[in-house]
Amino acid sequence: MRIGSIIGLFVVVWLIIGAVAAGQRGYFTSPPAQCSQIATIALNIVAGPLNYTGLDPQGGCEIPQPS
């Protein structure tokens, strides 16, 4: 039971560090206008502390166009 709470705390701290790194890169200054911007923000949050090691994840996505 104690190991589960330690892992949960680790995951929460990891995501908070990722959100701080995304904020430092200026991703929260304006609302995302494209799908790729949302993906980039999400990847930076999930990458967590790895952002400070030089990792700069960039996301991309394609939304199907109506026919």
C-alpha cells in the first residue's frame, strides 16, 4: 500500500515539473491554435524533468479534412 502512494506522488511531481518546464518555454502564454501545439504542450508535460536535460519534444498531428 505504501509503495503505491510513493509511486503516485512521484508521478504527480513528475507532471508538475513538466508543466513548469512547458510554462518556462512560453507554451501557456496564449491558447493553442493548432492540434500540433496541443500535442507539443502535452509531450512537454509528460516528459517532465527530461526537459531540463535538453529534450525538446515536438508534437504533430493531422486532423482529417471533411470530404
